[in-house]
Amino acid sequence: AGLGWGRVCLSRSRRFWRCISSESQRRILKIFTYGTLRDDDDVSGSAWTQPFVENASSCVSAEMRGHKLYISAFPHAVASGVQSDTVKGRLIAFDEEIFLEKLAFADKVEGVDYQNQRSDYGYERIRVDVVLKEGGKETAWAYVKEDPDEDAVELEGGDFVQWLSSQR
């Protein structure tokens, strides 16, 4: 059950939904994950982690610069505009045959419904450039919020899995 190959809304910015053709989606077959969708998250116990990363073609360490990571009920990234602020995570790639299915799965986990132009949890999916731990840059989809949740605390170091491990 994928999104199909029509025109799909991918992100909103200050109440304006931007739509691009899903032809463009085919060119970006990677999702940058920093929370409970990370393939190396073996500490949160989230039921959706394994089904999401199943059949990934590659998973590598990366970071998203110019963002800070916060935690409230769940981790969320917020743009800071400061390049030294980083969110650490994993760049997960999928084969084209299953990519839209995985993207729809991630949208559901993050509460994003672009078909009906709503976001249950305040996330939006945007295109980002991430820096690979082993060097180089890649473009991927990532879920971010415009502002931190009211009760959120900034995670120093920007690494959710490392932070969660230290809490146990």
C-alpha cells in the first residue's frame, strides 16, 4: 500500500503546503532518522522500528547540521540555523520498489497525513542534506518540527539513542 505515483504533498511551511510530483520522490530514496525509526535503536522498545528498517538496502551513520534535537514524549528536530548544531542519526536507503511504502509507513508513525494536509504531532517531512560519518553528503527526507514542544528539553550532543542508553 504505497502512495502511488501521482502528485503528493510533501511538506508545509507556515500553513502553505508545497506539493511536488512523486517523480521527484523517486530520486530521493533515503530517509534520515534520528529517533525511534533508527535501525540501531535497540533501547526504546518501539514496535515500529523493526518493521520500518526491514529490507533496507543500506543504513549508515550521518548527521543533520543546523538543527537541534529535543525530547518530550518523543524526540524531534528543530532548525536552529547554526551549522555547529547537529542531530545524529542514521541514513536509511530503500530500493525503489518499496520506498514509497516505507515513506508512507514513516509518515504514519510521525502522524503526517499529506493527502489531507494535516500533521497530528506537528512534524513535517522535508528534504535535507546530511553529512555521512565516513565523509560526503547525501540528500534525504527527514521529519522536523517548526518549534520545540512546550515541555521539550534539548538533548546535548543531538543523539537520541546515546541519550536513551545513558538513561537506563
